[in-house]
Amino acid sequence: MKNAEESVARLDSGHHTMEEEDKKYTKKEVKEIVQKQFREEHKQPEVPLSDEEQKRRTKLMQKMIIVTGGAGFIGSHLIKVLNDQGREDILLVDDLTDPRKLQNINTLKFQDYADKSKFIELLGFLAENDMVERIYHLGAESSRQCKDGKYLMENNYQYTCNIMDLCHLNKIPLVFASSASVYGQSEKQDDASDDYTPESYYALSKLLTDRYSRKFMEIAEDRIIGLRYFNVNSDGKHEQHKDDMKSALCWMTEQYEETGYINLFEGSREFSRDFIPVESAIWMTMNAMEKGRSGIYNVGQEKTRTFYNLAADILEKDFGSDQSNIRFIPMPEDIAEGYQKFTEANMNNACFGTTLRP
């Protein structure tokens, strides 16, 4: 199948209008369209196919991997790894309003693209026709400073719950992104529990999503897995669109290259985070899909570093500079409200391995 959008939104002609995208196909129509497409691609005459042969061809041609947030930081890294493994039968879902995301996807190989606003309806069609192998749902509003609770609950909570329900009904394996922000100020960061007090709408949207997913844990046929990512770090690749949400390693390096120093908030000698390289986070994400069972799990390194130590190491390793290039500034009130001073992943519950390759 050359293009999943051709086979879904423009199956019978390849040139449907936007108004025609809402058309619902019967199973008989899908069968006929797949037969026609197969004959055209393989230059075969129009000969009847048995139901068994049609079922076999349909299965081979239609199964795909879906990555939502595929043009984002973690999502684009994930697709790159899938490409390295020889997988290109990928449906990338995202919102490409921000032109900077082009740099994340212009070298990736994927079969089709869908805007996130159309995805839930599209997923219903794909799932009903057994066209989905697995879903990595990594797309969400990621700004912890977003104050629009209505938007966050619609975009992060309800959207993800809709995907979960469709995966449950159609037995599609799902890994979805949660966040260590759900832990708030608690130093007990146990992924087997949801008994935490979120301190932002973002954290609330993620915690309620985790709670919703718990109902699928006892269903043996389901594989619905939530991953509470801690501080995923990179050297800046695929982060140019993130503005103030760039990883610490990225923004510290960029700031030093531009200004000659690194600004840290007062107290950063004590503020500790569980920083995990994006490569390790991707490996754990894929390992969870392969080996995990339904549940919520932390994704971290089980160790912490202060922001000060991270900055000092960047200066020493990359620039040969000393710690005099670190400056301390007051923390703005809007950031101080709900700011986590400590995170450390408890990995005791992780049923899919550790961050290190065996």
C-alpha cells in the first residue's frame, strides 16, 4: 500500500475532496477497493479472488504503525529508530502548524500523514478494518505553564481516552505518554499509585488519563501502557520548535554558545531531576510495547543530578570553561508555582527492563 491516506480518505479515486473524506466505506467496498489497488500496482488482470486470498492480501497491505506527535521531540526520534529497523509503514499524526517541525520529519520515512484533528475519526475506520499493528500515542500539549484547563482536558485527557477505548475495542496495543509531573511535590514517586496532588492543569490532565487507563489492566487481551517520562534530555536535535520547553541539556548548551554563560534559577544547587537521554527513553518505549503488560510505568534512570551539576559538566566537557560562567537569577512567580524540586524514577514496577541495554 503506497499511501494510507489514499487507501482511507481517497481510496477509490486518489482525488477525493475534503467533503468526501467523511464517507464511510462498507466492508464490501473496502474489499473491492483493495482488490483494485492490488491489481493496478501489480499489473494483474481483473480475476476474482477467494475470500481467503483477499484476507491474506488485505492483512499484508494494510497493517501499519501509528505514531501520534510524530513530528515532535520524542515522536520523531522514535520514527527514526523504526526507520533504522526497516519500518516505513508508519502513519505520522501531528499538527504541522509550526513550520519548525519540518526539520524533525524531512528526513524520516513514513507511509502517510494525518492531522491530529482528523485522527480519532480516521482511527475508528482503520481499527474497524484491522489496519493497525500498534500505536505510540506521544502527542499532547506539553507546556506545564498552559493555564487553559478546558483545552488541556480536551487535548490531553479526552483525546487519549478516546484512543484507549478504540484500542480496547479492537485489541490494538497502545503505549501512551504520561509524565512525572503527576507526582507534584511528593518524594514518593511510585508508578503503581495515582494518589498524588497535581499542581498544574497539565499534570492533572496526565494523572486523570493514567487513572482512566487502570480499568484496562485486568483485561488479559488488552495491552494499554502508560509511561511517565521523567526529564528526557538531548543535545538539541529535534527540539528547535520547543521554545521554553527544551530539555535542560539543550537550552543550557544553546545559551552558553549564544551568551557565554548559563543562567540557573536560585536554588539550582539543590533542585534535582532524573535526567534520561532521549535514546534510552526511546528504547524503553519500544521495549514496553514489545514486552510490557497493561499498566503505568516510570521512564527514568533511577538517579538524580542537580541543574547546577549538569551545567558545570556541560561547561567543562564541551567548552573547557569553569563554573564562573554560571549565573543565578530569581525564579519567576509563574514558574515557582508548582515547581518540582525533586524527581527520581522508581523503576521497581517496570516489567519491560531497565534503561540499559542487556
